[in-house]
Amino acid sequence: MSGTSRHIRALAGCIVAALAGLLLIGTGLHLSGAGWHIARCLSGDESPFDAAVLPAGYPGLGTIPSLPETAVPQIRAVPGVADAVPVQGGEVGLVGFGTLVPLEAVALDMALLSSSGMEGEAPRSASDAILDKRTADQLHLQIGETITVHGNGADRSFEITGMTAARGNPTFDVRGTLGVLPMSAADLVGPLETEAVHVRADNDVDPGELRDRLQASLGGEYDVVTHAEMLATGDVTAETLPPVLGVVGSLLVVGAALTAYMGRQTTTTTSLLMATAVLSVTATAAVIVASAGLEISTPTILAVAGTTAVAAMAAMVLRPKILAQIG
């Protein structure tokens, strides 16, 4: 086999390995929800809330959670709380699937919806609704379809105008979520219950610190979780699989880059593979953090990317000397 043929085969192997690694990392990003975190950080958007207050024992409770009216002022009095927004709604059922599919009808907070991300459009009229992505996928529902919802003793029709971008945490989201305008929620449910309270922290307060302050102040009648903890799946397989995919994918990409580096591929090819390795390591770090239920921050992403990029650039600058030493 000629030297040129071996060179081409080596290059093809590097490219295939890099593409396979990127595919694994992309799957990890999707499963862990880290892709949503990264898009939010890079766009400059904030998390829709820093912490959520729920009744103690949820989701082990057999019914949708309900908090007393005194919860909101009590939460707002905790030091470090910038704002507290109650999530109000109640239980309804989706008609037409053999049996009623239990859903949680929620009166939408448009500010929260716009910051949390969604596909499609927000409801504009009393007959519009958004549905959580997981329920839509399970029931094969699409944006633009009309669904029938049973609540408060009657059936009502809604057009699905959008879907929540995040699939949510099945540990906490034990029912699907139907987001409607407040007037529609009142018609569907009757008297609205406060199911949870979303809390924003002051600028100098970390979400984890806010959670601890709220828990200490509110006591054992409430459970407090950060936004990142609510997105984490709570399922062992879903927690461990994305990091494994990310690490294996990064090893493939980094291995392809090192093979090109040591195999005397062109500087352009090696540089592209090294840049891809930087992105893969950064993405894998995000997958690991998101799977652990921690909040991904822009400084963290930049620190990992910057450190890896500096190492890659140094390797490229020193490449002639290193190859000469190896011989």
C-alpha cells in the first residue's frame, strides 16, 4: 500500500471517529438537557427561576400539590429572595386516548414561559394551549392539533399552539402539563390552587444558597429544590447514560485529533480536529454538570472551553518540536 493511500485512510479514520464521537456527545446533550442550558447561557438568558418551593413529600403525594395562601408572603420574607411567583392550577384529564390522561392545567405566567423556552407560539386566546414535550411525544401530538380536555365537569377543546422545549423531570412532573391563559385555567379547574412557588434570588445569592435559606426558614412542611435539580431526571439510567456517552464521545474526538496530530496530517486538518476536541470536552463537561442536577453557568462553560483551547493552541504551536523529538 502506498504512503498516499495510508495517509488518506488514516485521515478518513480520524474523520469517522470524530463524527461518531460528536454523535454520542449530541445524544448526551439531548438526554441530559444540557443543550438547553448551553443555549440559554450563550444567549445571555437567565434561568426562569432559581428555586421552587413544593409541599413536603411531593411527588410521593397522590394528588397535585397545594400550598397554603400564607406560603407566598412567608417565602418573600426570606433574605435573598428577589421575587416569588405562585404557580396556580389544578388537575384535568385529556380525552380520546381510551382513558382520561391526567394532566396538570397551569395558569401561564408569560414572563416565565418566554424565559424557559418553547416550540411554537404562546397561547393568545382562551382556546389555545401549550403542552409539555414529553406528553406530546408519548401521545404523538403535534403543534396545530386540537385536543379535548375534561375539567370542572365539562369538556373543552384547545388548539396546541406550542410545546415546552424541555422535557422536564419525570420525578417531579408526575403528570403532563397543560399551559393555558389564566381565564381558561379558572374555567377548567374552578378555584385555582397554588401548586408551587417559583423563587428568584437576589443577584449576589447563589441558587444553592437560596435553597438552603428557604429550607431553613420554611421548615419541614416544604421541600425546596433549585431549577437545575428540577430538570435533572432523578432516574439512575438517565443520570449515568448521558455522561458516559459524553465521555466516550470526547475520547473518540480527542483520539482522532491526537492521531492526526501524531500522524503528520496537514496543519489545517489537525487544527480543525483540535478545535472539535475543544468543543467536545466543553460539551461533555456540560453534560456531566447537568446530569448531576447542578446549574450550568456561563463562567463554567468559558473556563472549561478556555482551558482546553489554550492547551490545544499550545500543542499546535509546539507541534514541530514535539514531532521532531519523537522522530
